[in-house]
Amino acid sequence: CVGHFDTPQCVEVCPVDCIPVNPERVESKDALQMKYEGLMVRKNGAGYVDYLWPKPGSDKPVQKVSFVAGFKPWGWVIGSGVYVDDLRAILYAELRNVALALLVALSLLWGFARLIYRAMAASLQAAVNVADGIAQGDIAQTFTADGSDEAGRLLKAMQRMQASLVSVVGVVRQSADGVATA
């Protein structure tokens, strides 16, 4: 290991002393770490390497993750990597898309629930109106009782009750008329 100034760089970064460094320039800790991880991959055969590397067209290094594998016959380390900020951008875009789809689904669900609620409320309100009319003595009112749901069955029961009340009132009238004429 070639040191610069008083302390060899490889001692600060890794426990091996076989990292070749360019004596023409001072290498950063990140560059030495990348070399160290590359040596470990050569020793182990393959692995992931985290390092900083500038994107094309930029001088500023950013975090990158690569999978590298050694090719022993030629002594090469072959790898392919991705920039972590690109992965984050993809992740956030997908999260946004999922959130948007969830929002649309919840909106549709809310709309359907509202339609069902309105249909049920209208049927129940019709039953309440009929019951109020009967309670006020209007047994001659006309209404339709269709449907097989609870409100429809309630309206059919009210129709039967109304018919029964009309019959009872008719009998009472006949009896009253009979008493009056006697």
C-alpha cells in the first residue's frame, strides 16, 4: 500500500495492505473502500458493493449499489449497478401511483355506498310517510308497495294494515248506521 504523507491510506480504510493506489493522486476513503470491496469480491467470487460514483454528465458522486462477480480465468471483476437516488425516484413514483389508485378506488367505493344509502333512505322515507299518514287518520291514501327488500316488505305490511283498518272502519260505520236507524 502506498501511503500519502504520514499515514498510509489503506490503514484508515481497510485491514489489508494490498490495495494498489495511484501515487500520482490522493485517493478518497470511498475510492479505497470500493477497491477493498472489489478485492473481497474477487476473494469470495461475487457480492454487492456500495460506493459513490458520479452520474454521467456530473462531477458530483452519488451513492451507487452494484452486484459484482469475479471472472477468474481473466482476473476480472464484472459488475452492474444502479444509482440509489434513481431507485428512490422509482419507488416514490410507484408509491404515488398506488396512492392515486387507492384514492380512486376509495372514491368509487364511497360513491357506490352513497348511492346505496340514498336508495335505502328513499324507501324508508316512503314507509315513514305512509305510517305518518295512517297515524293522522288518512287510511284512504294510495301508495305502491313494490320491492323485496325490508322497506318493500314494510310497505306491503302497511298496505295490509291499511286494508284491515278500512275494513274495520267500514264495519264500525255500518254498525253505527244500524244503531242510528234503529
